[in-house]
Amino acid sequence: MSEIKFKREKERYKILIIVILISFSCFLMYYLHVILGTEVVFSHFFYIPIILASLWWKKKGLVVAVSLALLLVLSYFLSAGPDVAFVSDLLRASMFIVVAAAVAMLSEKMTKAEAGLREYAKNLEETVEERTKEIKKLSEAVKASTESIVISDLEGKITDVNEATLKMYGTGNKGNLVGKSSLDLIAPEDREKVFAAMKEVMEKGYVKDQEFRIVTKNGSKLPVEMSVAIMKGMDGEPKGFVGVTRDITERKWAEEILVKERNLLRALMDNTPDWIFFKDAKSRIIRSNRAHAQLLGLADPKEVVGKTDFDFFPKKQAKEAFADDNRVMESNRALVDRVEKITDADGIEHWFSVTKIPRHSKKDEVIGTMGISRDITKPVDLDQFIKVVKSIKEF
């Protein structure tokens, strides 16, 4: 309410000023034309209310210019001035209107420009406020991040780091890192890789998941995975780099254990006399060991991959093996110590104790089978021999 009241008061003062100025103009015209009977008119004074009215009220302000122009022309008829004076008065009156129109037009443009500037300023203020909030959130996120974040200039000198970086490098003081070259933190043997990565950054704008080793404060080397991107300013020009680094010591340790376990499994598979095989949902072999390949008449286990029992065994035996595979997958239960007769690549029959279990995906869905087969031909032959001996005794 107070703002509306202020505007009304301000408008009253404007009207009062214009009325005073017009009154004085009228008096001046009357005095010069009627009383003194002279053609000299101080028309420059008349422009003051004309310009003010046009500035304040835009096109509506033309009323003041038109009124003064009419008064100026009428004042001629109230006096006995010469024709020359009348022509001058007409020119002055015309100029009143022209000047008022020009000022009104410029005033409207100024008003629109001011409104545009105010809108722009408002939007800019809102944008700055939003960006400030975003920067604050980002700053908090950077501070709370468990991953190392390093900011450097275009020359690679560190300008800022977060707490995780200090912890990773084994220091509690930013001064030990800020101002140093980022390259100084990389293990010497990995610096060529860094140069290649930074070349890619300059070409693409970023690199992701590059593995390096960094040198900590105590001189130890730490395996890390690093992503780097160019930071740009408001003008779109590069201003520096931001690097996000994570410690991958535990992952490397897990990978080493996995490699060792794979090597152990490979050694076990290649040196055991038992068959070991893995099949997919269509009973195609996807992995096999050496003993299995040799029994099938192949030198390399890789030659077995993609094939089925139908490629190696008589049709009847292959059908039985195929049915066992399907039974295991459909029931999701293991088949243990099933005795089967199998004919090898040389046509020799063997007796095997076969165990098959279902293979599962990460979602616990059955995706195939895996199994181990042990040659029990000799024990079976011994049993047959005992039976023959018993039959002879009975005979």
C-alpha cells in the first residue's frame, strides 16, 4: 500500500510542476504578444514542460505540446503582430509537437530498455543465486567426496584439493600439494602414460578410468584410477583441469587373487585325470580340460568349445548325456555319481562316474551345467571278475 501511495503522490507532484510551467508559458505568451505586442517569444522556455511531459507520460504528454502550440497560434490573433510573426509562431508550434513526439518515442524506447534491463538483471540475479547454490552444493560434495579431487591450472600446477586427496597422499596440509606440478605426484615410470592421457584430454576434453601409480608423502606407490576433464570459464575458454582419482589398491589385490585362483584352477583342470567340462543351456561345451579333450581325440581343450556330445559319441550315448543335462537344468538339482558307459575316440568303452550340477547366472537363473567324470573302468571290471568267480564256485 505504501508503494502505491508513494506513486500517487509522485504523480501529483509531476502534474503540479507541469501546471506551473504551462501557466508561466501562457503568461509569457500573453505578456509578449498582447501587452507588449511584439513578435519575440522566448519559445525555448516552452520546451521545458513539453519535454518533461513527454518523458513522464510518453504519448499522453503530447497533449501538453499540442496545447502550448495552439496557445502560441491563438496568441497571434490576440495581438496585432505582422504576418512574419505568424509564420514564425506556426513554425514554433510545429516544433513543439515534433520535439514532443520525438521525446515521447525515445522515452518509450528507454522505458522498454529499462524494463528489459531490469528483467535481465532479475534473471541474472536468479541465475547467480542458483549457480551460487549449485557451487555451494558442489563444494560440499567435493569436500565430502571419498574420491580424490584435484584442480590445476593449464600448466598443470595444483590450485586446490579436497580432504580425500590429503588423506590419499598422507598429509594433512594443503600447502604440501598446492603449487606443485600434478606430474610430481605421478610415479616416474607412469609419466609417459600421463603425457599420452593429457594429449587425449586436449583433443576430446576428457579421459576416463586411466590407471597410474602415484607417489605418497612417505614415498610409497599407490595404484589409482584417474579421470581428467578440462574446466572452462564463462567465455568457453579452457581455464584448467579437474582430476578425480580413486584408490584401487583393494581392487588390484582382488584381481591378483582372482588371477592366482584362475591359475590354480587351470593347473588343477590340466593335470587331473578326471574330465571337467562346462556347458551352456543348449548343452554346448564352453570350457573343457585337457583330459576331456584327449579322451575325445583332441590335443587342445579349445577345440572342444562350441561342440556337443553328438559330435563325439555314438548317438545313443549322446542322447543319454543330453537328457541328463536337461534333467539337471529343469530340476535345478545335481546329478551325483551316475555311472555311464562312454566310448572314446579309439572306440574303447569306459565306465565313468559322472556328476553334473546346474550353472547359475548372477540373477540365480540356470544357464547351463558343469560336471566332472571319473574313469572307473577297472573297478567295474573287478566286480565283473568277482561275479564270474562266484558263478564258477556255484557251478
